[in-house]
Amino acid sequence: MTPKRYLEQIQVLEAKIDLKRDQIIEERTRAQSCTAAMSERVQTSPCSDSLANIITRIYDFEKDMANMINELIDLKQDSISKIDKMNNPDYVRILMLRYFKGYSLMQIANEMNYSYSHIKRKHGWALEEFKRYMNDGPQ
């Protein structure tokens, strides 16, 4: 796996966790509308699914999200331990801003007062240095 793909996993997992959180909120809203309909003793329920099925889905979504969060924590800890071994502070900052804070290269260029093309080159160099520390490289 390339260093870029390795680090991009952080943003992918964060996006998946956000989507899972949205699914949980949606299911909880559905459960609340079902319980409200049940308490009003309405003959035709707006709830097309049983409350037990909704609760089961919420449980499954929460379990999936917890697993993804644990995976994200492990990935971040591993990535940070590799980045901490790097010697160039600009490279460290670029990688942290890009993959941990989600900045675009243009935003990083503005933040660091460099041109976009210079940051693009430095980003490539930073990934090359990071690659040396993948698979437990130089200590």
C-alpha cells in the first residue's frame, strides 16, 4: 500500500463513522415516532417496521460504529508514531494538516505561506519520507 493510500484510510474511516452516526440518528428518530404512535393508540401506525427491528438495527449500527472507531484509533496511533519519527518539521506539519485535519493542499499552502506548487512537491517528499517508516522502517 502506498503511503498516501495508507494515510487516506483515516479520512475514509472518519467519513464512514459519520455516515453510521447519521444512520443511528435516523433509526432513533424512527423509533421515537413509533413509540409516539403506539402511545396515542392510533389505528394506523406511521411505523412500517416493528420497534424490535428498529432497535436491533440501532444496536447493529452502534456496534459497527464502535468497531470503526477502534480501527480509526489504532490507525491514527500507528500513523502518528510513524510521523513522529520524521525529521523535517514541514513534512510533519503537511501530513498532519492533510490527513488528520482534512486540509486541501491549497489550504496548507495558505497556512504555511508557501505556493501551492511548492506544497505539492513537499507533500510528495513528505510521503516519500513517511514511506521509509512504514513496515517499521528506520528508528
